[in-house]
Amino acid sequence: MDETYSITRHVCPRNCYSTCSILGYSKNGRLQKVTGDHKHGYTKGLLCAKGYNYINNVYHPDRLKYPMRQYPRGSGQWQRVSWTEAIDIIAGKIIELNHRYESNLSLALNKYSGNMGILHHAMEGFFNGLGKTSRAVGNPCWSPGMDAVYYDYGEHQTSDMQDILHSETIILWGINPVWTSIHSLNYIYEAQRRGAKVITIDPVYTETAKKSDTYIQIKPGSDGALATAIAKYILEHDLFDHEFIDQYTVGWEELKEYIHRLSMKEALNQCGQTIEAIQFLAERLAIHRPVYIWMGFGMQRHRNGGQNIRAINALAAMTGNIGRQGSGAQFGQRATWKFTYHILNPFPDDKRNKAGVRPLDINDFANDLQKQQVPPVKFLWITCRNLLTQSTNVEELKKALQTLELIVTVEHFMTETTQYSDLVLPATTQFEEWDIVASYWHHWISINQPAIEPYYESKSELEIARLLSKKLNEYKDHFSAFPTDMEDEQFIEQEFTDEFYQALHIKDWRELLNGPRRVDVQKTAWGTMEFKTPSGKIELFSKQAMDNQLSPFGMGLMENESNPLFPYILLLNHEPFRINSQFQNLTSFKEISREPCIYLHPLLAKEKGIQRYSMVKLVSEKGEITIRANFSTDLNQQTLVIFPNHPLINKLISFTAADMGKVMTSGKGNALNDLQVNIAKL
């Protein structure tokens, strides 16, 4: 194949733990095959089902080929336009709004994680180059946990997965890697073969739980209560690591006194466990060390989400399971993201037109869009997300969008969001563009190079930003500061520093075309025991948290906020063949999951008179939907599960703020997994 195919390097830029390195095989200008890249030290030449289906995604018959204009908006009457026409329409509206409001605050950008490549920050850079504009800020994914880790350690680090081979106990806490991180499984299974015991803690008896040595089923959102019960048992039985606490933590005496005051009975009631289960977990943590804890993102999507993560961090610290080979409390990392981010920082040439952002909460976008009226938002650019299937208060959002004068969406396919857009611009895939991508889990950096020419008239976000900047400057000198004369490779070049090259053990970014490289960070998170907190230690009592009107302690019980009208918790769980709405149009995946359904326990169904596969009504405070029922004994009778791959789910969801997120992402997280519902047969 080496002699007959052109082989190029790529990286999956999806919002996923693996960030897989990919080899593309092309012939006669067409991508023929994709495989994993064996030179990647984490994914080691393997892809998931989504990755192996990328060719079907690139050449899907429904993929957008040309810029399209819809008039009137929402009519479904689409007309092909040229790029020149599209750019003229957009630039003309930007200039008109600037003259009308004497600023660019009426321009808004809503972007998230559809593509996590560094060059896909081009639109943020473009908006920054216009001066002060409106921007969706915050994070719907991991913001409470990021704040929690920051309060406790001061920075975000993870261990290499190879480190798990040294563990005696592995706790998979709210994470389902069999479905969401398959590349980690070889490491986990090898650790099991070496004698490690794997414990899964989750409200759902997941595929990962079924492959574990022990499964602990807890009530949704009660992770902090479980950690508190374990901590109380450890404290009462003198199982904590005195030496580690004395040397590497601050606030132990205060935390110890606080834990003494908490009720074990209430903690057990909240998490739904027996004292025997607490004893088992306490002894695994305190005696069968080192203990590797992997905390999933779902547990921090609760009102007390950040506190859940802090509680587990504290539990790891009081048992000495931090910074030692085979141990740790792992959540996510940013230590390898050493880019300069110059692409984000083209500041306006006109010093009177200061750069800046008028924030619109990404998790409460509908309300914030309507609140800002001086001036009102009239122009919205949507990219790297399907806004109408990933937003709360969706009916209010639709109403807010009706007040805008121009909505532009950059996409690969027609989506629920494009139905509410005026212009849709066709985007390239990672097989048609340059980029550079890091992971929020492992420590490898990969280059992405074009394998084929852009599909029909699709363009990269970087090229779109350049075209638009050039057109605006034709209208008015120096209106846009985003560079129009730099090539893609030059944008990559400016993202690296000598320090970053040294950490990658290369002299030029082009060496990444020979294979991915690991960033030279410690293989065991916090192995140097040098923490980035104000005290330089793990902060079991955080003054920073207290200053932000939060509990200073990384422990605590839940406040009861149940509503008797909506007695069940609906969990929005991820499935293996989609990432939210991405990949949902692939034929093979459609055959696997033909329509959305709600999973409930058979005993609850019997109580409600619900037949399997019958249609049921699902109701929340926000709204109601009709959906097909299915049974599962993997849940308790108070918990329902749905996989969020269909827009109807958003009719149930309003914005419920989590406890943390503002420090690291400028907005509180969304407590999506605190969705209280009721269910009834039709």
C-alpha cells in the first residue's frame, strides 16, 4: 500500500478522551481508507467505531457541498449561493450593524467543541479582531469539575494510563470507558491480570460495571455523600495516612472536625449504601494501595457537582493516594496544552476600539441573548455545535433567534440548528485541512494534514475567517485585525515556542508529520508533590473556595431539593456510537438505534402500568415529550436513563446552575443530571 497510496496523518478532533491519531490512505484524490496510527503511544493504532466510519462521514450523500441561503428563515426554501455572495451578505450586515450601534456588540459568537483543533479557534480570533463583541462563555461539559480540581490542586494534571499498571485498586467512579474511552481498556484489563481489583461506582449498571470485580450502585448526585461516608469511616477507624496529610495537605484539622459533625446515617441514606459497603471501600482506599480513581464527567453535572469532585479529591488525599505511582484522582488535564494561542489574539489596529467580550452564558444562552439590549444582539455566528439540540430552554431560544437579523452556521450537514439559520457555510473535515490537536486526557500531540482537496466548495474555518476579514477591510480600513496574508502552516508555526519544542523533543512542528509526540510531563500526576495552590499543598480547606461563597471543605452532604410532583431522576447518558448529535446520520449507526427511548426499571413500569415498547409521556417542570419505553434492570426504580441523541429531549431541560465553574470557564456548569421528571402511560 505504501507504493500505491498517499499516506497522511490526521487526528480525531472530537470531544473525547482518546483524541486518536489516524492514518489516511488516498488514491487519485479520494480518501480510500483510514486506520489508527501505531506511533501514537496511547491509542496504539486502534480507532473506535466512529473513527473507522470517517470515510462514510466525509463522502456522505447529505454532506453540504455549497454555501446555502434560506429565505425566509425557517421556510426550508434553500438556495445555493456563491462564496462571494455569502461573504458579501455577512460583511455587509456586520458593517451595517456597526454603523447602527457604533460598536460591534450586536455581533455574537456561539462556539463549542464540535472540533477541538487549535486552528478551529479562528472564529474566536476573528471576533477578537473586531474589538468588543458578544460571546457565549462557560462550558456545558466539565466546568464544575475543573473548578474543583483547581481549588484542591491549583492545576489540572492526569497520569499516563500506563501508571494504572502499578495500581492495587482501580475505582472507576462515574465513568463508563467501555463505551466512552475504549483505548483505556487494555490498560485496565492488564492491571486486572496483574492482580488489581476494579470497582465501578455508578447509578447505572454499565457495561464497564459488568466487567468490574465490584459494582457499587449509588443514587444520582450522591457521590459526595458516599465519599463523605467513606471519609468518616476512615477517620473513626484511624485509617488515614498521617504522614502524607502532615506533609502535603493543609486544612486537615478543620476538615476532620467538620467530618466528625456530619451524620453517618444521613450520608448512608443519601447515597443508598450499607455500612458494610462503606467499610469495603474504606479498606480498599486505605490498605489496598496504590488506588487509582478515575472520575467521570457525569457526576459533576449536578447542583453539587464541583463538591462531588472535591470530596473524592479529599478522600484520595487523606489516604495518601496522590502523587504516588499507580495512584491519583484523575479528572482531566490541561498541562500539555502549551500552545501560544496567538490565533486568538489579533487585537484591533484602532486602539480606540478595545478588544473584549460581552459574556452570554453558554448554558443559559436563550435568557442571556434576550437580556442584552444595549445594544441588542442582531447577528449570530454558530460553529462547532448543534445549538438547537445542545441548549436548555429551547423554546425560549427559538423565540430569541427570531429577533436576530442574520444567523450564520458553519456545518457539515443540515441540522436542527440550520433550520433556524439564514446562511449555512460548508466546512471541511480533518481530512481536508491543517490543524494541531491535543488531548484533555492523555499527553500526546498530533498533527493533522490535508489528505484530499476540500469537498466541493467546503472551506476551513480559518479560510472563512480570512475571507471575511479581507472583505471587511475593503469596506473600511483596519476594520478587522484578523490576518489575511498568513498561510495555514504559518498559523501552526506561531503556536509553538522553544519551550514547547523542548517538551516534545523536536526542533520543528513539521517533525510531527513523522508521528505524534508525547509532551514531557510527569507520568504520575503530582509526582513531584509540588502543587499549584496558594499554600503549595493540597487544600482540604480552600480559602479560595470560601472567598467565592462556597464551602471551604472538600466534603459534605446534599441538600434535599426533591419535588414530589417529579419523583424520578432522568440521567442523560452517552452512548458508544455518537458524540451528542455527531455521527447520528451514519446509516450503520441509525440501524443500531432507530429511535430514542426511555429506560426504566421493570418494577417501576409495572407500578405505572407501562408496557415494554409502548409510548409514554415524560414530564418535567419545563415541558413534556412522548417517547417509547424500554426496560432495564441496570437502574434502580427511582432513576430513568435516556441517551441524548434527539432534539425532543431538550424540551424537558431548563438551565439549572451547578455549584462551580466560574473560575476556570467563566460560567457555572449545567446540572443536567438533576433533571426531575415524572412518567405515565398514554
